[in-house]
Amino acid sequence: MSKYTEDDLKKELETKEYEYGFYTDIESDKLPVGLNEEIIVAISKKKEEPEWMTDWRLDAFKKWKEMKEPEWANVKYEKPDLQKISYYSAPSNKPKYNSLDEVDPELLETFKKLGISVDEQKKLAGVAVDVVIDSVSVATSFKDTLSEKGIIFCSMNEAIKKHPELIKKYIGTVIPKTDNYYAALNSAVFSDGSFCYIPKGVKCPMELSTYFRINEAGTGQFERTLVVADKGSYVSYLEGCSAPSRDENQLHAAVVELIALDDAEIKYSTVQNWFPGDSEGNGGVFNFVTKRGLCEKNAKISWTQVETGSAVTWKYPSCVLKGKNSVGEFYSIAVTNNFQQADTGTKMIHLGENTKSTIISKGISAGKSQNSYRGLVRINPRAKNSRNFSQCDSLLIGNECGAHTFPYIETKNKSAKIEHEATTSKIGEDQIFYCNQRGIDTEKAIALIVNGFSKEVLNKLPMEFAVEAQKLLEISLEGSVG
Amino acid sequence: MSQLKEKLLSSFIAFEEQKNVDSYVHGIRTKSIKKFEKEGFPTKKMESWKYTSLKKVLDYDYKLFPTVTEALEFKDIKDFLIDDIESYKIIFVDGKYCSHLSETTHDGMDICILSSALSQSKYDLVIENYFDEIAKKDGITSLNTAFSSEGSYIHIPKNVQVDKPIQIVYFSTGKNESVLYQPRNLIVVDENSHVEIIERHQSLSENRILVNSVSEIYCNQRSIVQHYKIQDDNRNASLIDNTFISQQRNSDYTLHTFSFGGELTRNNLSIFQNGERIESTIKGITIIGENQHVDHNTLIHHKEPNCNSYQDYKGIFGENSVGVFNGQVLVEKEAQKTNAFQANNNILISDKATINTKPQLEIFADDVKCSHGCTVGQLDKNALFYLRSRGIPEKEATALLMFGFANKVLSSVSIPEVKTRINDIIAKKLGVKIGFDI
């Protein structure tokens, strides 16, 4: 048997096709391409939204028109033509399902290929899945169990109609409409998303999850998620993505807002596997996401993410630590291969006293990819005794990729303690040699090392999700070494 | 800001008329002023100037070509020199070379001034090969290039061990006017040679001074250059120091920057490693207080394999001072087996002080070891208690701990007299009367 070297791994990774790249032929109900006020009004009408929502969208659009696409990120791409995208697409045959049997069988097939069929999920450890295919929720499960506890978990559209007071109160409070170019765009045209409200003192009995998929060619995906955890409550929210192969670039500009009121805790986990483009760098999804959480007194927000997909990723899940003793956490693995580019990281804004934040970021780059960590830790003058620990490690596989770190640390308080460290290295030959000596072949050794490298973050994922995350790591990087 | 720019642009013509328009540098100056006209002064909108605004210091009616107002004597400047060692001295007063205070040489090496190097044909080859070769072409550096006429010129030929350190000191005496100085240094160290350089800018009056200095340093094969920058100027003086270093294979460059004084100090430092097995070490101590702003902006560009770089910057920030560290390490695809280390440790001793730090790694090669560490914290309370319980007053105990914190940087200073001098300045800065001689 010939020796398995890093070059072999590289070759294998390059030729590895996107396994989940398929396209389900469902008739879609689409709006004409382009973006103007009429389109926005049309989207709003299609969603049967109240007038205040339409005005909110139009206001965001007005502000968006004055904004420019940001260029500071360490990524290069051809800017998507936002006038060539259809801003609304929903599966057309949309009956209200009571059971899975009524669901379009083709859709079910899609889930099967993904390895996460709805019925299987239902049986699995009490995971409620709010399935979003091309922006519109078609099936929501476990609703009854949740509503008993007073938990609201539904699509954004439904929430706007049924719980306007909550939406009005919280939407756009963490991420203002004018926050950035893509957040403003999202505010204007968002198609649907999930809304979750956990009442006072309630511990959500199950992991909530939503699967996003981009299914229709040439459709921008503009999800909007809002999670509100009232005083003393707890929720763990999972989000996973997978998109079919497409040749033209698709745009995904989501907005996620988390609000943790006093003593509440939100755990938000993401496994992201948008189509990364083929080995030549053609196609792939542009992922420009704005995610931010607000912590009130004693609250905690924890972001965990596994990023394996997208041609271009641009994403900074952040925490605003407003209340005393609040805690923000960020755990991330970002894997890039072939021509992928990722510029991800986090922002920890310490406003209150005794606030703590932890950042663990692991970047793995292979092929000709570029992987950047960009983070900000800001300690405001009033944030006494705040504490931050950041660690960013990068692993390089092959000599054509790049790893970059851009940490920004701004401190205005003398009692703050901040530690930041970053390392960049490749898999050490001595490490592989050590494994070889003990009878572990190179293939397994690399797997072992990569796994060990990312373990700190993988461990933070909920059990149900960790399995899928590992699977995605295998596809995007480890190939047969996993 | 724009007023100053207009003034600079209009006075350029008058400045050039006095110079030899047929010379090689004339073309460079003309090109540079155009560049400056286009780029202007840097603003906070630029990523590398995000935390430092020049607005405050540019808002004065600076005189560009001061006249020497009074002759200085050695006793006036003694305090600002490392006077207890033998050394070559290149002393400038109000932008003009001051021969009676200086000690230069042409014996086997050139330790002299740029204006004579620019005007004599025997230096043409060096000027054409090295002048403005590595200096960045941004607004602020181009401005200096356009007006470059005076500064130090050091050329150490092959296989020379310079017998004593070289001190380059720029004094400003101007009694009642604000002045903008633009000194330009060119230092070429040839194969296998060794030199030690101590550099300082000092204002002797209460007037507003802005210095925009550019230094180009060329370290050829196997050369060793040890460079010290002592920045302990008056509170009304500001300094923009642009230093560019080009290293050839097996060369070793070490820089220590001691920033204690001045209102605004910006150190732009770029090291380009153009060969294999190069060592670059840059270290700094910053201790500042009221209304002071120090910004260290460093770049180490690793272009070839098997090179090392080491950065260690320590800062102590009191009152409403602002500290900035922006350290960039760039490792090119070819630069395999690079070891790059970067540390930036900061202590804030006041609630009004701010520290902004951005250690940045950009790596395109896979077989490298690069790491950076960055901390912001306070003095260890237990250590403080330990000292106080042994009868050391709080002020002294704090000073001892701070000194201990900064000492790691000092330990690599190779001239003992420089070390003693820095120790004294630190003691004064921390307001204690104890010697730190260890």
C-alpha cells in the first residue's frame, strides 16, 4: 500500500464533490426579478402583513438605497447584482399539513438525501424542527408540547400576524435597520424566518431547530430570526444549512437577533454548509450574515458555529453585554477548501460591570482558500472588572492557502483583563510521526489531529448536532481520513 | 489641516528653486510632492490610522524653514545625549547641521550628513541605489521625500566594526514659533559590518513642534544593526516617525523604541526581509500619562524562507493617555519555515486611559510557526501586597512592579549606558527615586 501523504489528502479534497448538491424540482411561486418599492410592497402583500410592517420594510429600503456595499473584509468576489435576484420564492403547493404523509414526497426525498428526514428528527430526542424551504415554513412540529409551556415557536410571518406586540417591541432593536448594507437589505425584503419567545422562568424542554435551504436557482435567501428569552428562561436553538449545487452565485443575507433578558440564557448553534462552489471556484453561495445578541443583567448568550460551506462567508456573531454580570461566548470552527473565502469572527461589546466573554476560534484552510478571523473586543469605561479571553488558532493544509487574524482590542477601563492569543501552524510532521510510531497510519493520524484541533468547539455543540457537524467536517475537509 | 497642505504645496516651488534641479533627487521630490498632493495627510478613515487622528497636531500654522535663532553649547544639550560613552555624534539644531557639537568621520566609513551626500558626486552611486527605494509612497512619507534635504547619512562599508555608537539628535530651539521639521536619514550598512545607532528628537522650547521623520536603513548580508529610539520630548512636540528597513540574507536588525514623551507619537515601522535566515527583533516600552498618545504601527514582511522575527511591546498608560498598537506580520507563500512571534502587553493605571490594539497575522505559507499574544491587565495585587508587607511604600512598590513588567524589553539592550539612561527616565516617569540597576 502506498503511503498516504498530505498531497494525497489535498488531491482527494480537491476532487471531492459536494455530496449534498441536488436540486428538488418543486414548483415555486416567484416574484419578478429586481428590487424596488413595488416589489417590497408585493412581498409584504403576499405575506398578508399588517401595514406597520410594510412601512417598516419601506423605511429600511429607503435607508438601504443610501448605503454602500462594504469593502473592508478580506475577501474578493464579484459583487452580486441585486437587481437580478427574485426576492420572493415559496413552494407553491402549500397546504397546511397535519401529518407528514401530506407533505410533498419530493420534499421528503430532499430531507432523506440530507440524512435528516423530518420523521426521523421527530423521533430523535425531542427535537422540534421548523422546516424552512426557500423561505417559507412548510411544517412545524412539536408545537403542542411547546405551547403548553407558553413557548412561541413559529415562522416570522405567523408571528407578525399573531404576536404583533412582541415583534413590534423587539424587531430591529439589536440590529437596527441601518446597521449595515446587508442588514438593511434584509430588513427591506426578508421573506420569512423563525420567531421564538420563551416566557419568564421557562426552561425550554427541547432543542429548537430550523433547517434552512436554498432551493430555487437565482433566489436570494433573506431569513430573519428573532429569539427572545424572557427573564430567567433558557433555550437552546439550532440552525443548520445545506444548499444544492448551483452555477451562479446565490446570495444569502440573513439577520439573527437574540435578546436575553435578566438571568436568561440562549445557546445558539449553527452548522453551515452552503454550497461552496466546485473545485474550480465556480458557483457557490455568498453568505453575508448579521448576527447579534443582547444580554441584560446576569444573562448569557453563547454562539457556536461550524462553518464549512459558502464560496464567500462574511459573518460576525456578536454579543452586546449590556447588563451586569452578563456572559458572552463564541465558539467557532471555520473550514475552507478550494477557492472558498471566509472572513468570520465576533464582536464582544462590554458595557456592564463584571461582564465576561470567551472567544475560541479555529480556522482550517486547505486548497487555495483564504480564512480570516476578525474580532473586536471593546471594553467601555463603565465595564468595570470585565474579562475577556480570546484564542484563535489556524491550521494550514497545503501551501496555497492563507490564514489571517485581525483582532481589534479596545480598552477604556483599567480594571479590565484581556488576553488574546493566536497561533498558526501546519500539522506537524513530528505529530504524524508520533502517531505512525504507535501504529496509527497517516490517514488516521491527520484525522486525529484535525479532530483534536477542533474538539474544543465540537464539544460545545448539542449532542444531536455534533453528529451532523462531524459529518460536515468530513465532507468539506477530512474526506476519507475522517 | 488643508491649510497646512496648501502651504506645503505652495512652498515646494520656492524650496526646489534653491536646490539643484538637475540632480537625481529632483525627479523624486517632484514626483513625491504630486503624490502628497493626491493623498494628503492620513485621516481616521484609513484602516491604519483608525485610532490616531492627526487633526489636532496639524491645526497650527507651522513654519517650514526655521532660521537658527541661537547657537547652542554643549552644556545645553548634554542632558539629552548619552554623554558618558565615546560616540560619533550627528547633531542638528533647528533642522541645520551643527558642526561644533558633532563628531563625524569619513575615515574608512561615512558618518556625515545627507545634504553633503546629495551635493557631492562621489556619493551619487549610493544615493541612486538606495535613496527612496524602500520608503513607502503614502501621503506622509511622500511629503518628507518631497522636502528631504537634511538628515544623517551613514554608509558603513564591508567588514567594518564601527568602534563606537552613533548618536543622531535633532534639536529645536525656536523661541516663538511653531515649526514643522522633516529630517531624512539614510543608513546603509554593507556586508559583514556592525553598527549601533541611537536616535532622538528633542525640543528645547515650549513651542509647538511637529516632526515628520523618515529613515531608510539597509542591512546587507551578514550585517548587524542595533538601533535605539529614545522618545522623551516635551509635551508640545509631536513626532511622526517613519522607519523602513530592508534586510538581506543573514542580517540581524534590532530596534528598541522607548516612548515616554511628546504629545502625539506615531511610529510607522516596516521591515522587509529580502533574503534567507534573517533575524528581526523589534521591542518597545511605552510609559505615558496626561494628554499623550503613542501609536506603534509595525509591519514585518517575511518574503523568504528560514527567517525569524520577534516583537515585544510593553505599555503602561496613565491619566487620559491613549495607546495604540497595530502589529502586522505578513508571511508570503515562499517564506516557509518562518518563525514569527509577537507580544503586546499593556497595563492601564487610570480609568480614563485607552488602549487599542490590533495584532494582525496574515499568513500564506503553511510550514510556519506564527503566534501572537496580547494582554491588557493590572498589576498583581498579591505581588503588591507582598512588597508592602515588607515595608516598601505603595508608590515604590508599584514602580518596582511596573519596572519588572517592562524589564524584559530592556534586558536585550546591549549598551549599558543606554540601559542606565532608560532606567533613570523610567524612575522619573514613575515618580520614584530608586535606582533600577540590576
